[in-house]
Amino acid sequence: MKRFDSGTLIPGSTWRAEAETEAEVVRRAVENMRNLNGETEVRPEMVERIKERIVDIDDMGRETRH
């Protein structure tokens, strides 16, 4: 499993996206930014920042790498 914690990119933000693949985590994070934050355009640089902060997690939700 993979996880992106939005607070690692957006101070004070508490939502997270979890999925089996990095691509799905990014898709969910971008969707969230559009729906909840009103972003109309998510630039490639933001997608790269999201990818840099995705971590692997085990079945208990614990990070397995940084």
C-alpha cells in the first residue's frame, strides 16, 4: 500500500490518500485538491511534490520507508 499525508505538503492539512499504487494515490490527492480546495489547475510541479511524499505502508498503516 501507498499513502500520501497532505500535511507533509500543505501545513495544517489533515487528509490523506491511500491506495495500492502510486498512480492511484496521486489521482486521489489531485481529486481532493480540486474538490475540497477549489484548485482548477494542478501543475506538474505539484504532482511531483506529491510523489516525493508518498510512502509505503504495511497492513497496519505504519510507514515502511521514507
